[in-house]
Amino acid sequence: MRLATRTAGFTPSPTLAITARARRMRAEGIDVLNFGAGEPDFDTPEHIKAAAVQALAEGFTKYTATAGIDELKDAVCLKLKRDNGVEYRRENVIISCGAKHTLYNLCMVLFQEGDEVLLPAPYWVSYPEQVRMAGAVPVSVGTAEADGFRVRVEQLQAACTDRTAALILNSPCNPTGAVLTRKDLEAIAAFAVGRDLTVISDETYEALTYDGREALSIAALGEEVKRRTVLVNSLSKAYAMTGWRVGYAAGPVEVVRAMDSFQSQVTSNPTSIAQRAAVAALTGPQDCVRAMREAFAQRTALCPDKSVDLTRHLRGQKSRARAPCE
Ligand SMILES: Cc1ncc(COP(=O)(O)O)c(C=O)c1O
């Protein structure tokens, strides 16, 4: 059968390919560590699972509004105010099937042929592919190890042309772990406002910072930058909910409306019972997030000391730890 020419440019996600390979190797009895998809090895906390079970028992199994149930949009607004100090209303929020889906929808509604999109590198593998799928051009902006891989505003300025439409920020960054400071973000915000750029702020790893560092949202730095920012976040990493597929965006109403229209023709709503679980995650006790972060922090402490055999340490752990708050 003939394939559309556009498929020639499609490449499978390398992290998912590595993860699938690791799974196959494990099934063959090979002892392997998977550094592919970023996936907490904790189980989803019990109170979150219980909310999904209750939703099932209540027959909450039908289509919902495309952009998600109001209860979850309100939970997202509450979370963004509580954790990020940034205020949004229901109409600024859309729920999708994971942040990957959110980011794809965003690329499709924001970018067009010829647009350039700045990507501080190293970056998460899906950004350039999604930008290309929308017909735009990803522009890699190299960062330096000496700067802790934090992008400097001069590097962004140097890569910016009159075709630059947007900037994708990812702090904390996958894969480098770089966390942008308030000063970094203020400089980037001034640059984005001055050049009239859209900022996509992927805050998927927000909950996982160590050594006293704290992730800040660029949207919290003032109305001018907030107006041109779309904040993206996910339940996957913070609540060990990778398989539930719940992510969201918060931003200007016209962007959210366009994403809603697009999503309504492609996937409709995210899974109904996963949405109810997400409400429990965002509005319920947050000590499970802190406890998982603590456990990860203890593991990162093993890395700098090369005398420690990290491989052996990890192999000694149970492959599916329980969430420490259970
Ligand atoms: C930087 C970054 N953004 C977004 C995602 C997507 O997460 P999800 O689709 O599970 O919400 C990932 C997943 O690994 C990621 O690393």
C-alpha cells in the first residue's frame, strides 16, 4: 500500500524503542537496566488508584467534554496557584492524553510552514519531531556543560531570526537535569517579550528537583510573559502515573480553544476514569510526591561517587517499589 510522503519524515521515539527493547530483553531473562523512558519505578499511590476504581464503580465510563471535566480543570487551577503561584481559570486549561499529546496539539495549533522554534539542547527527543510534524523548523541552541546546561539568553538571541516564532523551555530538563534559576528565567522572559515570541514551558519534571534547587514557572514572572506562555505539565512523573496518560496545558484562551477543536477531531477526551484519578492526585495529599522525590534524591547521591557500583545497587532493588506514602 502506498504511504503518504509525510511519513518519510516520521521517526519512532528512541526512548520508547529503547524501553521496548529492554522489556524484550527482560522477558528473555537478561538482566538489564532501562535508561529509556523516564518512568518512576513506584506504583501509583493507593488513594489515586482508589479514585479510578470509584469512578468505574459509579459508571463514570462515558465520553467527557473534550478538554476534560470541570472538576479536573479546577484541580489544575488549584495546583498551579498552590505550587507555581500562577492564576488561571477553567477556560485557560485543557487536559490531554499526557504532556506528549499536549505538546503535539500545541505544535499543531501554533506553528506553520517556515516558523522556527528554538530548542535549548540537549533536549527531549520528541520536541524536534513534533515541531517538524507541524511544518516548522526546530533550531537547536547548544548549551554548555560549564553552565550546567542552563541556556543563556545570549545563546537564544544568537539563534533568533525574524522567522523565530517560539521557544520551548524544559526546566527541569530531560535529559540534562538543568534547572533554570529565577535570574535565568527573568532574562529569558524579557527576551521573549522583547522579540514577541511564544514560550512553551514544559514543566513535566517540576516535582523532581534535588539539592535544594526548585523549579520555577516562567509564567509566574509577570503578566507580560504569562500572556505569551503556554505552561505544560503532566501527572506522569510527579505521581507515578505514566500509564494513565494525563497531561495538561494552561495558557491564553484562544490557544486553548484551538487545541480543544483540534483534539475534538483527533482523540476526543482523555480517559474518563484517569481524569477522576488525576483530580485525586492534584487535590489529595501531596506527601507521596515528596516521598518519591526523597527516594530519587537518595539514589542520585550514589552517582557522583564513582567507587559505588550503581548498577549493582539498582539491581539489588525491587523492580517495582511501592510508593513510599502507602
Ligand atoms: C521533557 C518531557 N516532556 C514531556 C514528556 C511526556 O510525558 P507524558 O506524555 O507521559 O505526560 C516527557 C516524557 O518522558 C518528557 O521527558
